Amino acid sequence: MQFSGLPRVRLADLPTPLDELSRLSKVLKGPRLFIKRDDNTGLAFGGNKVRKLEYLLGEALEQGADTIITAGALQSNHARQTTAAANKLGLKTILVLRGAPPSSNWKANLLLDSLLGADVRFVPDDPHIKIDDVLYDISLEVEGKGGIPYVIPVGGSVPTGSIGYVAAVMEILEQIYQKGIGIDYIVSATSSGGTQTGLILGAVATNSNVRVIGISVSRPKEVLAPRIVRLANETAQKIGIDVKITLSDVRIYDEYIGPGYAVPTRECINAIRLLAREEGILLDPVYTGKAMAGLIDLVRVGAFREDESVLFIHTGGTPALFADEGIFQASG
Ligand SMILES: *Cc1c(COP(=O)(O)O)cnc(C)c1O
């Protein structure tokens, strides 16, 4: 696959490790399990957004931008990684975060946003306020002051950002070839969909036979799946590859969301504890904890054969462990 012509800046520490979770496999009596450590992409506590930002900020620099504008939840990992990446390139960052400014100390990702020097703007968590409109208004404000803005929509889930995970699939295929292992499934948390889009497109375009499973942490699959199909086909066009993604390529489980986005379930807390205690790996309470809870349940109900291998993508988010420590005290 050729997309080396697209602008890219080096931000991530690649390749990230791909390790076996042998103790977890044994405890679950399940298939061989592996983990891709994209929590270790190496920039300000890392995470999956760094791979997207390599292409997004590559495009921003090519357009001569000096100010990056993006949005997210109060504890957005994407906002934190974007600010860190922009700093490394000498660009300013304006963050639009949904929710009320906290009355007490800023914690976790929000603390890191402020340490990194982002210009943080809070907007009420009101469905009538369209975040894309707010981003647009701020881009006019930047232009009015003589700046050159580059807007990244929530999660960086646009074709340019999704390319980061097409490239990640090629990195994974190279690693498993070198280790002499096979992978039948890739399992990842999915929310704004760019990560799953890139994974699906990479898996299909390389004829790899790897099936991609997304565990939704926010949207119902009826909403997310068509979005991923559209994004995947736009991304394919952008890279210049001749594949057509359809709904049958998009496998999403939305039954592990629980009461809502960023509201941890008991299964999520248990999955975080299990990974910490069996493998010494820290997951996060918003994305990877729920995705791992989904993977554990899929193993339990026999979704994978014993001779199959599953690769879990650790997409990061660990700073959110410190956003509300109380969730871990309640259940012992
Ligand atoms: C953003 C994020 C995701 C979801 O990725 P999308 O491309 O938005 O679907 C998963 N895990 C973590 C830790 C994230 O920050």
C-alpha cells in the first residue's frame, strides 16, 4: 500500500511494543491474547491520537497553520495529545471542552492540558450547541487576529487522521511476521470511529484475513457503523486504494457501554483490576477498561476458538485513572 506521498510528521515512538498476555489467557481459559501498547506512543502519556496527529499535523504544517483548534470531553485524551504534539511543532492550541469548568483543582487530562499551556474554552454540555460551529467560530477569531487556524474535529476522526491506523495495521503485520505468530482478530475501543476505520481499512486492503472488532464506549452501533463505512471509503479515496468497505466489514459491540460515556461499569473496574494484577498493565476507566470488559465477555461466551489469537489495542487514556479515584475505592 502506498501513501507515502501524504504529509506526515514524526511524533510517535514507533513501533509500539506488541506483547503476549499469557497470564490473562490462562486466567480466562481463552485463546492466545496479545496487546499492542499504543498507550506507549511516547508523547505526554501517549495514546492512539498520536498516530492520527502525525498525519493531521503534517497537513496543518503543509497548509502553513500556526494554531490548532480541536474539541473533546472535559477529560479528553485527544485534547491532551493534540496540545503536546502542537507544542513539539511550535504551534498554538485552542481546546473546546464540553462541560462546566471544575470548581476544585484541575485534575488528570485537564491538569495536563493546562501544564501544556493550551488555551482552554469550556462550552456547556448542551446538545443544542454544535461543537463544529464553535470550532468554526474560533477559527474565524484566529483569522481575525492574523493567524492561520487548522481545525481538527472531535477525536481526529476524519480521513487524514484515520490514515494513522491504516499505517498501524502495516506495523502490526510486520511485527507478527517477525515474531512468527498469527492474529485472527483485532479488538479495540471505538468512539468517534477513526481508529476502527483505519484498522478495518488496513486489514482489508492488505488481504490480511484479520477481523476487526470495535467495542463501543459511547454510541450505539446503528449510529457508529454507517459512519465508519463512510469514513473508511473517504479514507480509501484519500490514500488512493481501490477497496470498498461495506457494513458487513464493520463489527461493533455496543452492549458494554453501560449507563453512558465515561460512566464506568462494574465489569470495567474489574477488567482494570484484572489487567493490573495479572499483567502489570494499567487500562483506563473510559475506553480500554470497557473494551477489555467486552473482550473478556466475548471470550467467556465462546466468540473465539481456543486455537485463535486475539490482539487487543491498548489505545491509552491512563491519565483518566486520576480523574476520579473514588470509583476504585467503592467496590474493594
Ligand atoms: C479517543 C480514544 C479512543 C477511541 O478512538 P476513536 O478513534 O475516537 O474511536 C479509544 N481509546 C482512547 C484511550 C481514546 O482516547
